[in-house]
Amino acid sequence: MKYSVEDSLLAWEANAVFWDQAMGDHSNEFHRKTVRPKVTELLDIQPDDYVLDVACGNGNYSAFLAEHGANVVAFDYSPKMIDLAKKRQSRFSDKIEFCLADATSKESLMLLKRRKPFTKAVSNMAIMDIAEIQDLFSCVNQLIVDDGIFVFATQHPCFVTLTEKYMTPHSYYGEAIEGQPQKQCYYHRSMQEIFNICFQNGFIIDGFYEECFGANREIPAVIIVRARKTKALPKTSLLSTSSLL
């Protein structure tokens, strides 16, 4: 990938206040109508759930989880974003623990381990913002219970990109919300690569949605995936373009 973790962090630190204000207490229409419903359906929140919220932003979904009875450990790698999340979600201080952690670092991620394992993990529209995701999927697998799930939403790699490349992993700068102070780094991965990373790190996929936003109901903007922890699959089970023909 052309852009580094440091490049991404600089952008998110510059955008943190703008992002928090734009999302407010209830998030924007895109999140409320396109992302949250299917993420919540696949996550199937239960009152005794202990959830790891990956790249939590200003903590709105963590608060949603807390409102439904779950206890949450939520992390982001932007210090400004974590400070803003703590302030905005202060009413849930007994249900949400906000932490600073780097999703690309195995050492940083494993510091999130608590006395009991997480029952579930979730990530809302962040996979495409993370420079390297192998360690993230490996560590989430280690941090959740057997048969636990990791539900993640990310931009649709087939239809949402500012380049003409699809198969080759690459990065580019883009704008998530019009008017944000600085463009952020996007890290493109094909559907094949995203699914294979799940399989390589001990997950099967047992839930999947493609969701549209706005007037065009034929071109999806988002994929929402439920990855369930299982024994590692043999290499022969991995997807390839030839096996799908």
C-alpha cells in the first residue's frame, strides 16, 4: 500500500473534531439507513454480550450497543477521536471502556485482552481505512470466544473506488464527508482478498449483505459480513477467481 499507518493517522487527527460534529449523537443518514440495520441484524445483540468495537470513531455504535445491554471495549488509533468519544458517550462510562489502540499492530491489539473473552466484535466502515488487516483478523479471532462472531461493514470494493484497479491492492486519498478538513487514506482490497483473510485467520462467513444508499437501488455501496470463529480451514478451501468460474 502506498500510504502508511502514519499517513492515515495524520488525516484522522485532522478530521476528528469535524467528524464528531458531523456524526453528532445519532450518526449520519448513511450510517443509520445503510450500515446500522444490517450490522445490527447480523450482530444479534444480547444483554450479556461483551463486544469489541474496532475503530469506534466517536463511539455512537458503542453507545447503541450499551443501550441494548451489552458491555463494550471500544478502540481507535486517533487520540483526538478517543477523547471526543469519551466526552460524547460519558453517560455510558459504566458500560463502555474506550481505549487507544492500533488495528495494524498485533502487540497493540493484544493489549485489549481482558479477563474474559469477547463474545462478539464489530467494525463499522473502517476496514477500508486500515493499512494492513491480517493482524486485526488474527487478533480478533484470539480475543473472541469459540463460535464468536466478527461483523464488519466496509465500502463495496467492486463499486466504490476512485481508481480503475480492482484485483490489485492499492491505496488512494478520498473524502468520506463533504467539507472534511483533510482527505483520508483508503486501502482497496478485492472481495476475494477480504474473504481469504477471513478464512486464513480461522473464520467462516455465515452472513452477508450488499446494501445500497440513495436513489440507485441497483449499485450497492457497502458489504456487511458476519465472520464466525472456527477451526482454520485448509488452503484448498480458499477462494480464487478461477474456482468461481
